[in-house]
Amino acid sequence: MGTATDWATVYTSNASTCGVRTDGTLWCWGFNGYGQLGTGDITDRLTPTQIGTATDWATVSTTSFSTCATRNDGTLWCWGYNPDGNLGTGDTTYRLTPTQVGTATDWTTVDTGGVAASTCGDVVSNERYSLRRGRYVHHTVLRAGKHVPSLDVLLADDNKTDLSPRF
């Protein structure tokens, strides 16, 4: 990707790509019709473009419509397409820049799964949570190097940021 050789991780969808460099900076490029690149606009980018100035990004995951990432402090950030509250921001407003999801500081990974309308993440306790409102989702998490089924999760009614497990 260009001449850079310091990519720590790269995640691609069928329309956009984001990566974290070893210096902790976040870069995205590709289709940006919903603000999923996080550049503050909806202009497509043909080359890697730095997103903000933060240098503490840890993981990133993108779809054709939205992107989520974690920072080294354990916070979760999402942006882009949000018609069903899939970003977990508590509303249905599209986000053109990274927006923190809740106040939790124990997010370890995030996985958009390549699906436009759901986002999942793992917390330190190895529980997986869905950020999509009103849907049951069955996920697997990595424990001791093996994928095992985790809890089914349902977000409470319209409280899209309530990430507590529902049985």
C-alpha cells in the first residue's frame, strides 16, 4: 500500500480498506459514500489517508458501509452508516468521523464481520457483544486458542448502547 512497510494490521471489505500502522496511526481508503472512512466527508479516497491525529489505535474492522476500531486504552470507536443503530452510539445518526461508543475501557477487538448492519466486539472477559438493536446474534469467541460458542445477546429495546448479555 503505497511505499509504507510498517502496517501492523489491515482489514478490507469489498469497498474500503483500513489499517493501523506500527506507530498507532489509523489509515483508510476506498469507497466513502457513508463516511465509513472517517475523514469527515463522503469523498472516496484512492490512497491511504490518515484518520485524525491519534497514535493509539489498536485494531480496526470495516464493512462497505461502516468502520469500528479499538484504541490501546480499551475504548471502542465507530463511524459511517448507522440506520439501525449498528454503530452502538445510541442513535441512528451517520458518523463521518470516529465516535466513541459508550465509556467502557475493556474492548480488546472489534469485528464488523463484513456485514453492513451489525458490529460485534470482545471485551476483556471474553464475552462478545452485538451493537445492533433488537436482534439476537450468536457469536463465537476465541478462548484458549479455540473458537467456542458464546452467549446470545440482545440489546434492550431502543437502548442501543446497553451491551449487557440477555438470556
